[in-house]
Amino acid sequence: MANGLAIRHCSGAAAGSYGHRMMLLRFGAACGVVLGLSIGVPGAVEAFTGETTATSLVIGLGVAFGPPALTAFFLLRGNGSGTFRAVAYGLNAIGLGLFAGVAFALNLVLFFLSDAVVEDVLDGPTGAVVRICGLVFVAGTVLFGATMIRDRVFPAVPAWGYTVTLPLLALLAPLDDTPLTSAVHLLAAASLIWLSATVWTSSSRRTLVPA
């Protein structure tokens, strides 16, 4: 009887843990869709209007949905559920946090200042910090994207899209808006939404990284 109670207790605990992780997975997938839309919709609008207050607000605030989305991508299990994948995720998470701050500052602070003030700010230590944050984000994104490509848990197209277009967003962020930047925004958005849809549809299967 004691063994039976222990088994039921373990089964209940495992089911509860799986349920919580399932919720986290689906929450992350939903955040990934919001993140993709917050990148893609302003990118499409800016192709015709240039950067506006509304598009800057959406992009600057939308980056907040990045960490839950990245965590959901990580929680889908693949052959690379080991040290390298964990390190790549960690570096990508740190880089994403740093770049979220940069995106917030560029779109919600510097956007409303005069060109002369912006140049003054970026010519100082702030500019160096912005570049370092961008490099960390690029390195983390490329490494984690490489694990998604290698593990083949996600379709190849959005995995490659994540690996290529998100670093391009960081590299193009300080530049003026052009049709190229709008195209990169749209491709990055499509990749994020596709990856998030894959997470959502896979969440009904036991494909989570073990606790």
C-alpha cells in the first residue's frame, strides 16, 4: 500500500510539473507571436511611412516578449539538450536582455531627441555599450539558432530565419529605415511566428526538456 501511495504521489508530482511546463511553453509561444507581430507590422508600415512615433512605441515595447519566447524555444527537446545548447540559450538570453534595453532606448528615448543630441550621446561611452550589447546578442542568437538547425526540432526555414534575420536586425538597428530594413523586419517576424506556432502545436506531445 505504501508503495502504491508513493507511486501515485510521484505520478501526481510529475503530472503537475508537466502541466506547469506546458503552460510555460504555450505562454512563450503566445509571446513569440506577439514579438513577431511587434517587429513585422511596424516594419511593413515603415516601408511606406518611415519611422513614426507609433511604430517606435510598438517595437520598443514588443521586445519585452522576447525572453518568454526564447525560453519556449529552448524547452522543446532535441538531440542538443546538453551543455552546448544550454550555454547557447544562456548567452542568447543575456544578449536578448541587453538588446531589449538597446531597442527600448533607441525607439522610446533617442527617437524623440534631436539628431545633434543623439549623435552626442552615441559618440560617447553609450555608443560603445550599445555596440557591445549588439555583439553579445548576435553571438547568442547565432549559437542558439545553430542548435535549432542542428537538432531539427523546428522546421529548417524558420530556424535559419531566426539565425540570420535577428542578428541582421541588431546590425541594422542604428541605421536609417530603408526597404532592406523593412524586409528584414518582415522575415524576422515570419520566422518568430513560425517557430512559435511549432512550439504551440508540439506542446500537446511530450517533447519538453526533462526537468
